[in-house]
Amino acid sequence: MPAQIIDGRALSKKIRQRITEESSVLKEKGIIPGLAVILIGDDPASHTYVNNKKKACEECGFYSEIYKLPESTPEADVLELIEVLKSRKEINGILVQSPFPKHISEKKILLAIPPEKDVDAFHPQNVGAIVAGDFDFVPCTPAGVMEMLNEYNIEVSGKHAVVIGRSNIVGKPMSILLLHKHATVTICHSRTKYLADITRQADILVAAVGRLGFVTADMVKPGAVVIDVGMNRKEDGKLAGDVDFNGVSEIAAYITPVPGGVGLMTVAMLLQNTLRAACIQNNIVL
Ligand code: NAP
């Protein structure tokens, strides 16, 4: 039987509806969640992501400001802008879209964003909180994956979860969140030996590699849950994941599509983190 599709489109819509309702409750109290997004350079994918974030903010009744800065913007200017945004009450969340130009230190930028406005959850203080299991914000993509597993009543406790990828924004926090839900977690990366032997043991397999069609059916255990985080461009310019969707959906029990999967959840989780930031900063419990 082909795998059941985990529908990121439907779930993200449901979450956004809830966020819109909560945002209107805040509005009655005179608070509008505000997000500032800084984009440096001309990367076309980044421009698409930022435009999607702005549109999502508008749909949920949030206030947003987008700063599109030229590639050559000095690091000091970006830091100065963050300094200004930091002190503005109507801005609850600040996000600098990656990738950054080479002359800008990612570390300096992440440290400049105050942890309480760090809606990407990349500041070391928030990373530490996530590892400790006591956090306000979770990085948006792994948070979106956890929402998907929860929505489809997929048991995580006691399961073997294999995460391919160990980046700070996806692989590592993903592994920690699965661990908090009592999975036995294996993290794989480019130096992992006998990768397919490991992925074939996975009850839950998360692919966050950035390589088109990397996970093939022979790497998947029958009945596994396969989560495709990858966002790659095919030769025809269309979006596709790290998983060979057609082959793997013949083997897996559940699978996320690309597009229509994790990507939409990432945006929904950004809205959720921004709403949470607005509540925390205004001492409101919804
Ligand atoms: P990244 O920083 O490039 O990390 C990729 C990871 O894959 C690295 O840990 C790398 O290992 C590992 N890897 C590369 N080749 C491998 C191989 N042959 N075997 C095993 N592991 C291998 O990428 P990222 O930022 O985590 O993003 C991963 C993918 O997710 C990309 O397609 C990105 O566009 C997508 N993404 C999607 C969303 C979304 O909303 N859906 C959000 C963020 C990212 P090493 O560490 O050893 O180099």
C-alpha cells in the first residue's frame, strides 16, 4: 500500500488559522505581533522565502518590516540595524535570512539578536535552552516536523529516529527534539559509513541533506515514517526534496511531499514563535 502523505499544506493552514485567531485576541489588548526580517544580497531563493514570510505575516494580522540590503552592506550597518530593531517595542521578532554574504560574520549577527526576539532560535542562549529541554522558541523547521508527527499521531517514544544532516538549523535541533520525545536518535552526516545500513533501521527517517533524490527506496525500512526536509531545484526549476518520493512512497508508511510538506510548516512555526515572542514580551498568557 502506498504511504500516507503527511499534508503540510493542510496542517500549516490549520495552524495559521489558530494563530490568526490568537493574533486577533492580542489585537483586542492593543498588541500586534511584529516581525522584522533582514535580507542581505540577491539570492533568489532567499527573496522567495522572505516574501513568503511577509505574506504569511499579513494573512495572520501581524506587523512586518522587510529590510532588503545590498550584498555589499557592511557588517557594522547590519549590526546597527539590529541594534535599532532591538529597542523597538512593536518589533517582537528579528530574523536575518541565511545565507549571509562572506564578509558578514554569522556568529556576530546571531549574538546581536536578543534571545527574547530570536524567533529563529539560533542564539546560543536559545540553543542551550533547547538542549536543556526548557525553551521558549524552537528552530522553525524541526518544530514543524514535530508538529507533523504529532498531528498524525505518530509515536516517537521508543522509536529509532535517524536524522541525515547535522546542521545547526535543521539536523542538530531536530535530533534534540526527537530525543526529548524519547526516540533513540542516530545522527548521520557526510562522513557516516554504511549510511544505508543505518537508515534501513530507522522507524522515523529525517532527510536534511540538500541533495536531490538522495534517499532511495532501498535505504528505507518498510513501514517507516519518512520526513523530507530537503529543498532542491530540479533542472526544470521545480522544487523537489532529498527523498525519491515515488520510490520511497511504495515502501514507507508515511511520507512528506516536497513541495507541500515541511517548507510550509517552517513558515507556520515562524509565525508561532513571533506570536509567542509578543506574548512573552507583553506578559500575556493566551
Ligand atoms: P547543510 O547545512 O548543507 O547540511 C547538510 C547536511 O547534510 C550536513 O550535515 C552534511 O554533512 C550532510 N550531508 C551532505 N552530504 C551527505 C552525504 N553524502 N551523506 C550523509 N550526509 C550528508 O544544509 P541544511 O541547512 O541543514 O539544509 C538541508 C536541506 O534542507 C537543504 O536542502 C535545505 O534547502 C533544506 N531546508 C529546508 C527547510 C524547509 O523549510 N523545508 C529549512 C531549512 C533547510 P556534513 O556536516 O558532514 O557536511
